[in-house]
Amino acid sequence: MFSNQQIADYYNTTKVHYDRGWDLRYSLAMHYGYWDEKTKNFRSSLNRMNEALASFGGIQSGAVVLDAGCGVGGSSIFLAKELGCKVTGISLSEQQVESARNNAKAKRVELSTRFEKADFRSTPFEAASFDVVWALESAVYDAEKHDFLQEVFRLLKPGGRLILGEYIKTPQVMRPREKKIFYKWLNAWAITDLSTLDHLKAVATARGFQQVEIKNVTPQIRKSSWRMFYGSFFLTVLSTLYRWYNPRVSPFADKHYLGLRYQYSSLRQQLWAYYFICMTK
């Protein structure tokens, strides 16, 4: 199991890869792109993911939102700027928190956003503080979901919603080679394991959520998955060259290309799928 510090280290030490290969400096996105008839290009696919997930979750203007796993603030800024939400973003990485604050100021939404270092399984916020908890590719860091969903339920107002963009493990029994590929991907991204849909729904029910809506959007992220796979070969060369001159390179930065490569391989083998999920308190 990866510790909070290891997860933060992953993001801190691989940020340069997101900067150079995933349009982080402009799009502020550390998630898959969403491709549909409204998507014009790669850059727009990253923003389209925010639009599509917000639409699925029915977020209303003025909603008070917790962005649980905010990265450098991309989704928080989108929700504040485009939907008029009041957003609090949290991350395990102090470096990300500082970047998110700077990005919000640059986008002129610093008055409607705030960012703090916190664990989404145990936050410092009062009960019933939020209309929405947003977790875009971040809740994967609690595979079992018990602590995460318990804390989210506490934080939501009655009728509030948890909105997830989530990698979900398919229920099939993996063969040894499939299992090896699957966990090489997860370990490269500091993820311990993924939940299945049945497990997630069971925990949600046990924690008190009254309604769970689910949408499989795997076709919409497949092009992004392929882009990561293609980019992994270029990153392999860069990582090898960098290792020669910097033998103490972080293991996460050194092996990041494995995650890019094997996420696509395991997706092709239907070992996981991508879902939008909305839970109502």
C-alpha cells in the first residue's frame, strides 16, 4: 500500500512529464481527455472531461464544492469560472496546493477558490459543509473506499452528491500475465489497487448513500489512453538518458513510462474501464 507521502512524491516528481506531454501548463489537467462530437482536439478533450463530468453530476451554479484531489487546480478553476461554484480543493502535495493557488490567481478566481493540504479520508472541515464532492481520478487512491465514502458522507449536506471520474476494475479473474501488466500500471502511478463496481456500490450502500448513478464512458477516454501509450516510447528514451546522468532519479519519475504503456494494454484486455459515478446522500 502506498503512503500519503509516496502519492505526493509521485505527483511532485512526475510533474515535468505532465508539463511537457499532457498540456499541464495550459489546461491544468492531470486526467484523461474526453472525446465526443464536441471535442475539437487534445487540449479541448481535457476541458471537455470537466464539462462532461459536471453535466453528468448536474452541478448547479453557486454550488459549494470540495475538489477531493485537486491537482494543480484545473477542475476547481473550471467549476469556479464556468459554473460559478465556491470551491475548496485539497491535495496531499503541498507543491500542488501552492501551484493551485497561483493558477487560481492567474485565472482570477482566487476569491471563489481556496486550496489546502489534506487527506480526503480525514478532512478538517465541518459536517454538512458541501453540496458536492468532486473526485476526478483521485478516489482511486483509496481502493477499498470505506474511509473515503464515510468522510464524504459526513461532509455532504442532505441531498448532496459525490461525483466521480473513476478507473474501475472489471470482475474477471486475471491470468498471471494480465495481472502483471495491470499492477505494473498501478504501481507506476502509486495506486495500490482499483475497486470493482460491485464493491463500490456495496460500500456506498453501507455508508448510507441512497442513490448511485453509473455511466460507462470508456469509449470516450480510449483515444487519450492510446495517446499515453504512444508517448510512453518517447518517455522511455528520455528516462534512460536522464538516468545515465542522474542515477538518483526518483523511482516514480524513472518508471513513469510503464504506467503510460500498461494502462493502455490493460484497457485493451478489458481489465478495467472508466466510469462516471454519482452518489446522492
